[in-house]
Amino acid sequence: MNHKENEYVFPGEVLCAYEEYIPSDWTYVDEGYVKASIAGRIVVDEKNKSISIQANNAPEALKKNDLVIGYITEVKSSKALVTIKKIVGNDRDLIAGYKGYIHISKATNDYIQTLHYLFKIGDIIKARVANVYSTDYIELTTSNNDLGVIKAMCVNCRKFMKLNKETHRLECECGQKDTRKISVNYGGLKE
């Protein structure tokens, strides 16, 4: 190990070889070494053989059951890809490039054939974290009524659409009408 426990380190500093400890909070592996991804004090967990960084001003790491805000970047028939931008209730935006996905089985409680009916590229969504596998592989769910699309973009003109409360369909000023997996909080965010 290159540093002692509780020693202050800066981003990019080598903490140890990957064979010594596995990376945990705010650490990563680069060319066989565990490095700090944020400034802070070293914390070693001998039981689990892991090393992490404790920082006073660190942004929160995503965890299971967190509510998040993100936008749809790609839609496939059984999976929608999401860039996660914010944890609901936290004033600070996420600085890490968290990538998530919504599987068709986690999108709604109803049966659907394809996710193309529920999400479109550019839609802003509110979702719950179902599982965190890595920062690039976070499983999300939108099956509750308060989860789903909170702002939808028109596929024709790319303007945000308004919700017709009577028909429960989205309408754009260009005349386009569409459906999505709409949150009961559509048009705003109620935390």
C-alpha cells in the first residue's frame, strides 16, 4: 500500500495494487492499481479487503431504492437506456456519468409488447434504482404511478408536449399526439 489509512489523498493518486485491496467508494482501477477518484481520507476495510475514500463534500453515490431523474438516450424493444443526472431530494447534480437502463419487465405493471410505446429519445424521466451493478450498469424501474416520463419531447418538432388530462395523451402545438409511460407528476417534479 502506498499510503496509510486516514491519510489525505488527491484524485488520481495510486493507493495500492489491485491485488492488495478491491476498490470501493470513490476509488477505481487503472492499469492494475487502485486510485482515488476524489480528494479525501483513505478508509481500509480489512474484513472485505476493500479500500475507499471518505470526503466531506463528496457527491452521493447511487444506491438501491434512490429516486433519480434522467433522460432517455436510446430505446430498444426490451430496454431503454438512460443517462442519470440527479438524485431526487439532493440539490447537487451528479458529476459522474451514471448510465442506467429500464428493462421492459420493470417499466410498467401492465403487459406491453415493446418499450417504443412508453419512451422516446429525449424524454425526461423519474425512476427508482432497482440495482446498482456499476456506474455504467444501473437497473431502473418506472412501474409505480409516480414514476415514468415527467417531460416528453415531440418526435416531430422536439418541443416539450403538454398532457391532455381528459384523454391522458400528450399533445404538441405542432399537432402531434402521442402516448408514454406518464408519471402522475408529468410537467413538474414533486419530490
